[in-house]
Amino acid sequence: MQHAVPPAIIDWQRIHAAVWRRMRTRLQPVTALDPVALADLIGIDAQKQALLDNLQRFTRGVPANHMLLWGARGTGKSSLVKAAFNALRDQGLRLVQLDQEDLPYLPEIVDDLRVAAYRFIVFCDDLSFDAPDLSYKALKTLLEGTIEQPPANVLFVATSNRRHLLPEYMQENLEAQQRNGEIHPGESVEEKHSLADRFGLWLSFYALSQDEYLAIVDHVFADSSLPRQSLHRDALRFALARGVRSGRTARQFHAACGGGTPPEEVPPPPDQD
């Protein structure tokens, strides 16, 4: 049973971000923000500039688009959202993050944000709906409104591995019809695409090339004195074992190296008595 949502009593002048706590049915202030910066993100310059331009318009009160960042895993989608927020939060931008399961609370959350004297990103990471999940209806309401206009000070940002957010099945293609030589998708496909269509800005992220991956490795290990040739060799081995070249993989390799020592040379932990 869904509980009533109490008003969000948050000092947005002092608090820059909050997360929705489902069990407490309230917004919880975030006091330890992820410090990721735009300069830390390598190989996604076009996506970085497009997202930043859109958010800068939003912070100035100029019409801006809701944003969907979709594509390969570990390619910097959520990091880009957090980095852009960090760059603009001193200009009055605030962030509220909630999980997909909390979307039914979205209208009540937005009611509180609508009357606040700040501009908000409502951020949902790794958004993807299964067939029986109808919680996306609440999201549709925020993106385009109903009888009430959507708030001008709230912008929705989502990341996803799916371009259209909803699963697409082969049998749905059978609903397509041909009219005067043109192919018209069936109702099921149209319904699924209608959600993603409400995002005015789509940013695509793709798997990294080897050179792009190694450029991120060099950035992550900028303070390391390790020889580049051996570092690149070990980084490629690590990515091969993980099955993906990405910024996330590069950071995991850095952690596996203890911040500077190749994985195979990391000394074992001392014996425990």
C-alpha cells in the first residue's frame, strides 16, 4: 500500500541534492556528493557538450528538454549527469534521485519541488521497464503533464541501456501494416515508443574502441609512474577478462592495481593470526 508523502522539509539553499527513501517515504538530504567532474570523463565530448548546453539553458530559465542517456553499460552515462550537476549546482541547480520502483511517488515529489525557488533535475538511473510494469504512466505525466502543466523548474533525466525504455518483442512486428507502400508500426510498438519520444534530448553512448579505452586508463593513472606499455598491456588484459572496455572498467582496473601497482604485482595481504 502506498503511503502519503509528507512535505519535503529540506533547506535547498544549504542542501544541493536528495534521494528518495522508499521505506521512510521522504526525501533524504545528501551530504556526501560524488565529486566526479566533467574533466574526469574522457571520450564523450559530444555528449558532454550537448547535455551541458541543455542544462545551462535550464538553469537560466530558458526552455530545455528532458534527457535520455542510453547505450552500452559502463560508458559514463550516470557519471556525466552527476558531473554536469556538480558543475552547475552553484548556479541554483539541485538534484533529486529516485529509483524506478519509486516512480508512483513522482507526482507528489514534484508537487513539493514545483513551489521551491530552485531548478531541479529529477534523476532516475538505469531506467528500464518490463512488460507488466505500468509505473511509466507516472513518468509520462511529468514529461508532458495532464490538465496541469508540468512544472517549469523540474527537468527529468534518465539513463538506460534501452533506447525505448520498454522491452520490444519480435511478435510485435507482426502488428505492422502496409498502407500505400508505407510501413506503419502496430499499437504495441507505438505505445512503447511514445514514452521515449517524450524526451527531447537523446544522447547515445557506445562501446569504446581500444584507443579510447587506453586514453581513459592514461587519465586515471595520470599520477602513476608505471611504464605506459606495461600499463596498457595489463589494462587490456583486465578489460578482456571483464568482457567490456569502458570507463568503469578503467576505474576498476585502477582499483585492482591499488592505485598504481599492476594486479599481478599487488602483494598478498598479511597472514591473520
